[in-house]
Amino acid sequence: MQIAIDLPNDFVSFQVLPDLQQEIRASYALWLYQRARVTLGRAAQLAGLDIYDFMTLCKHSRVPVLDLSRADLVDDLAQLDLA
């Protein structure tokens, strides 16, 4: 599916079209992922990145990859058999 967006020429004239398209795809994928509408893997696919590059993008955009509280992490670690 294609979605057309009208943007002012002066807004996009300084950018190369393929780069702009990639940035929009990545931004939309981040937006969907941050709102838990898609999985990490699906967001990476939508952004046209492998999962590791998408995780790096999340890091640079300050979007958490793991939604785990400190208490949940402590509970999980306590359940591990480290003996």
C-alpha cells in the first residue's frame, strides 16, 4: 500500500528522495513500536532494517527495546537457578 503525503517543496528540497522515504519509514516504524502496535521484528521490517540496526535506531531515538521494570527484572533474576 502506498500513502501520499503533501509536503511543502522548501521542506523537502534539501533532501534526496530515497533518504527521505527511508527516514519516514523508520520514523513510522519507531512510532508504531513505541506504542506497542507492532513487534520489534515487524517494526524493523517496516523500517527496512535488520533487527539489530532497528534496536540501534531505538537506542538513538531513546525508545526502550525492553519494557521491563526494575522489580520485574529482580524477580526474573531471583527465579534463575544460578547454582
